Amino acid sequence: MYLDIFKNSVLITAFLGWLIAQLLKVLIVSLKKGKIDFTRLVGSGGMPSSHSAFVVALATKVGKLSGFDSINFAISFCFAMVVMYDAAGVRRAAGKQARILNLMIEDLMHKNFKHEKLKELIGHTPVEVFAGAILGLFVGTVL
């Protein structure tokens, strides 16, 4: 009964969109830095947006199966729009704030200030979101 989740083509398509995006992040960062960085497999932020790939693959597959005029597609499309807006807006702004706070804390370090460095790469640029959306559209269409 619970193993039926592995037969759910919509879920599999969404997951594959996410996985391909995460693998592309590892490849892109590896090419830029000259070494493999497996932390990009689970990290947020970067090119392409795995959040966008995940939700657009989901919405595309739902549209293909239920019809692009269905309530199910409308819900998944709206969900995708909220996730992509959040990735490029709120989470990106939080990353910028973390960068500034890290600089301020670095300044205070000279005064023996104990701190934990904040994660800065948590959001996406609009280009990263768009690239993830295109990837998700491709995965959702092909599968």
C-alpha cells in the first residue's frame, strides 16, 4: 500500500526534476572551481534552481495528466509560482542579509566575538529560477 508512492508518475517526475537540477549544480560548481563539491547535491541556491525545476516539473506533469484546464493543474501552477517567487524574492533577500551580517560579525571578530557564520546561498537570482523552470518544463514534458 505505502509502496505505491514509488508508482506515482507525478511524484517521480517532480523528484527527477529536482535531482537533475542538483546534479547540474554539482557539475557547474565543479567546472568553475576545478574540483567536485558534493555539498551542492543537498544545498540550496545556485544554478539552476532545483525548487523551480521541482515545482514546474510537477505542474507540467499534472497538466499533462489532468488537463491544463483542470483544477489540479491550477493548484499546482499557483503553488509553482509562489515557490519561484519566494526563491527569487524572500530567500534571496535573506541571503543578502546574511552576507551583510557575516561581514559585520567578521568585523567584530577582532574583539573575540564568538559567532556562527550564517548561510548566504539560500536564494536564487531570477536567471537561476528561470533556468530551473525551463528544466522542470523539459522534465515534465519528456517523462
